[in-house]
Amino acid sequence: MLGAIEAGGTKFVCAVGDMGFNVIEQIEIPTTTPVETMKKVQGFFQRFDIQALGVGAFGPADINPNSTNYGCITTTPKVAWQHFNILSSLKEHLDVPMVFDTDVNIAALGEAKFGAAQDVDSCIYMTVGTGIGVGAVNNGKMLQGISHPEMGHIMVRRHPEDSFEGVCPFHQDCLEGLAAGPAIEKRWNEKAVLLKERTEVWEIEGYYIAQALMTYILTLSPERIILGGGVMKQRQVLPVIYKHLQAMNNHYLAFPQLEDQIADYIVTPGIEGLSAIKGAFYLAKAELGEGSSR
Ligand code: ADP
Ligand code: ZN
């Protein structure tokens, strides 16, 4: 049996699955304090006999297996979780091999292995939710350097009609500061889910996401782009993203993926809601010696 955790800023999704990566049981635990949340997480896994565990967490996080802080959430704006080591906490009660990475990296891996990017060798997964995070997978491996990439915090050019100051506590008007869910809600003073009919909202949102994708395409050249997270449930933003991206590209990159095939290139998740969980299962199984994916 395999274990998976998607540790998010609002909830922890915990799941157990079989060796064929099928979910057997899954629960959601609210992200409150580390002590309270981790106690419930431990309680869930104690009911099963798992052989390995894959964990994907919100970042920034220490994902270097050789680091003494491996498994640690680092400079998160969520104060209670700053420098909290999720893996060490899990190891107190669970003696199985564990792998730790970011939520978006394992979501990208999940989509590459089981979802919308199975037919290509490289993809990126972008979540637009409470924050913006991007994971990149190339030939089954997550892109990693000193740490994981932090592509949600790139700088963007402002939309001419947008005077919103931005909400990123570190950079103010970076991509996340201008385009994540909390930015939309503060700019328009309304729940994002209630803004569906307001075309000006999605015009600005699509402009920022398109700029980000333009940068990722120019720098990484991914073969597929998957857009997930709560904000992307507003599917009407997709054509706006396509329109702006094509205008920005101006036929410079002359790939069909940026022309008539754009709707097959920039897509929503193939296994929506399970991208990270299945990626975590995959990593857990690989950790058992079935071939490492990192
Ligand atoms: P998390 O980032 O914690 O994993 P989500 O991806 O659901 O969770 O992100 C939550 C954010 O996404 C909130 O800021 C909310 O405004 C926005 N959001 C959630 N659902 C929707 C929706 N259906 N339409 C628009 N925005 C949404
Ligand atoms: Zn930022």
C-alpha cells in the first residue's frame, strides 16, 4: 500500500492507494496549526499498513534529500508553519521510506504519468489558487537546482487598466501578488467565484497568466502546459489567455502549439483533484526501489 499527502495552505489531502496507484481511501484535513493538523494526519495513516509515503507541500520548502532541513517548509507567509519540518514530524510515528517535494512538482509528475501529459516528455503544471506555483517535469524528473523553481513569483508587466497594488508580502506586484485568488478578491472586493460574468476581471487575469506562460515557454519550452487550482475553475479565462499569449508571441515561436493547436497545448488537468496525490503515489513507489524518478 502507498501513502500520499498533498499539504496545502488551506487543507491537507491524505490518501492511501494500491500498488497500481488507485486511491483506496482519502481524507481532507484543514490546515490549522502544525500540531493539530499533523496529529490528524498521523491518525489517518495509523489505520493503514503503508510501505512508502510521498509528500507534496506548499513552498518554499527544502526538497534537497541531502539537506539537514529536508522536509521543511521555509519562508511561508503562514507564520505557524515557518521552518516546520513535515517529514520529521511524520517520521516520529511512521517508519517507512518517504519522499518530499513541492505540491506543484508532484502535480506535474502526476499529470505526466497519469493525466494530461502522458503523451509528451515534458510539461509544466501551474496552480492559480491561494498562491501561484509552477512545477516542471522533464523526462520523468522534476526540475531542481539549489532548490525548486519559484515561477509563481516572476515579475510581470502591468495591464494598462490595472492600478491594484498587489498582495505578495515579499514582492507586492509579482505574478502571485497580482493574479492569485486573494489578489483577484482584493482588487474587485468580491469572492472570485462570484465574478464569473465580469469580463474585465478575466481580461486582466488572462493577461497576467499569458505573460507568465510566455516566459515559461521561452525559458523551458514545455511540451504541454496544465493549468489547475481554484481560479482556473473559471474556464472562461482560457480563451483570454490564448488571445493574449498569441498576441505577445506575435508568431515568433512558430509552433502549431501556439497557433491552431493552442487549446490542446494549454489545458486543464487530466486527473483534476488527483494530480498531486497520484504523483505522490508514484514517488512513493519509486522510493521502494522500482526505479528512482529524481
Ligand atoms: P489552495 O490554493 O489552498 O490549494 P485553491 O486552489 O482552491 O486552494 O485556491 C483557493 C483560491 O482560489 C481562493 O483564493 C479562491 O478565491 C479561489 N477559488 C477557489 N474556487 C474558485 C472558483 N470556483 N472560482 C474562482 N476562484 C476560486
Ligand atoms: Zn511574490
